[in-house]
Amino acid sequence: RQRPKGAAETPALTVAHRSGAVLWGTVALVIVGAAILLLRSGSGIGKEKRAFVLGVIIAVLIIQGLYTATRYIIPDYRDLSCPDGIKKLAKLDKLYRVHAVNKAFFNPWISEYFPLYDIPTIDVPADSRPSVWRKAFFYGEDLKIPKRLLYANVRYVLGGPEELGYLKNLGVQYEPIGTFSYQGQRQTIGELKKTLPRFYAPQSAVLIPKIEDALAVMNKKETAPLAVCLLQSGEPLEKGEGTNTLSLVNFTPEKIELQTSFDFPGYAVLACEPLDGWKAEVDGAKADVVRCNLMQQAVAVPKGSHKVTFIFSK
């Protein structure tokens, strides 16, 4: 397949995700192959057992087909032109994510096309693969949608009049910045007016290990992540005198380098789930990564100027 002109290289984490799909496909083929060989041998297999083995083959093939169809259809980029609206997204700040409110838009655009243009989204595993925490946090119903978008570092939303009208009724404020057509319907690109940065230094941190308790606090209108970080593990910290700030040194989906200027000991938070493979360093020394705000990760940083690095390697 040909890569679209001007498209970025597929992020390493997306490649890893595709490798998982290949692994699952290989396992499915092995199961089906073994079942077919068993049927062909015919030795000691009664009618009921043959029907059972045949059912296993059909079930595995159906599951594999659905899995591929809903998550890993790869479009032929030679026949898929990129709308101007999507080209505009590719030029926007990649420190913020895109969320497709229209779920039909997920496949194949979100799953395959956006990564080629290095457009970060909440719906693909570029930096946040599915997990129990993610399901409770972003796709569950226990957290109000405006707060989901805020904590998920979403700045741009995509959807038709019905989807974006629904968000507006919930209090999500956005400014239309472009449009494109999908399946004959006009889709709007909206820029949210309230967005949490990809990385930040909260003023304080409290320990709330349970999901339910954390969700209850996050749902409160007055709860602001820049003011208080909800730790699922680690040591709580009270606000000290002065201000803690972070500045970006270098950013890729797999490596984020930050410089701190902390007037008191605090946390550097990255709005990305701490899945296996994520590690952190402070001044080149390994540092413990803790989960916070359900779907984010943080590392404790001493007072003063320090270099903080978040690295994904698997």
C-alpha cells in the first residue's frame, strides 16, 4: 500500500498494536487448522464430536472476521483521498487529542488513516490502549462527558449535527474550525474551549485508590485537575509556597522530555495511561510511575529545576 503524500510514519505504539492483531490472527488460524486436521483424520470421532469441532471452526472464523472488520480494516490509501478538514487536523497541535463522537467514523478512518498523519486520538492505541481503567474512565457512564473530554486531553471533536448538538446540550463548549463529508453527511471539526494540557504540574495531590471514589470527586463541578491530582497510588502532597511549572523540551508519542521549575516538591503529570511499557526518569535516574486521575500517570519531582522524561518501550 502507498503512504499518502505528506503522511507521517506510523507511531511505534500503533505498530505494536497491529502486531497484536497479527498474533491473534495467527492463533485463530492455528486453532482452525488443528480442528480441520482433526476432522480429516476421522479416527474415533463421532457425529456429535464432529459437529462440535465444526462449530468451533465456524465460531473462531466469525470472531476473527468481526475483530478484523471492526478494528483493523486497512484502507487502500491509493483510493482514499484526504479531505481538507482532515489535512487541517494533521497540522494542529499534536499535544492534544481528537475524539470522534460519531462512532461509525471509527473504522477505518480513526483506526488506520489518522495514525498515518500522526493525528493523536482517544479512540486508537497510539498512546492509550484499552484497559479496565480506560473502560471505567472514558467509555463508562459514571463520568460526565464534559469531564471525560477534559481529563482525556481532548481538544478537537468530530461529529455530525446530532452528535455535536448532544455535546452542546451537555455543556461542552466548542468553536467550529472546519468540516468534511463522511458517508454523505457533513461532519464538523470543533475545537473545545476548555482543554487539559498533555502534561502539567498540579498544585496538590490527594490519595484516592478506589475507582468509585475517584469518579465521584472528578464529577464535581468544582474539581479542577490543575488544582488537585487524584492519586491511585503514591504519596499525597499538600500545596507549598510558590508555583510549580513544566516546560516541554521534546515530544513524540513514545518519549516526552520536560523541564521542571518547582518551588515546592510536587508531581509531573502526563495525560496518558501508565500501561506496561511506560517508564519515567528524573535527571536520568529511574523514577516510580504512579497512576492518577484514573487515566493518567505521574512522577514525584523534588523542588528545583529537574529534567523529567516519560518513555514508552515494549
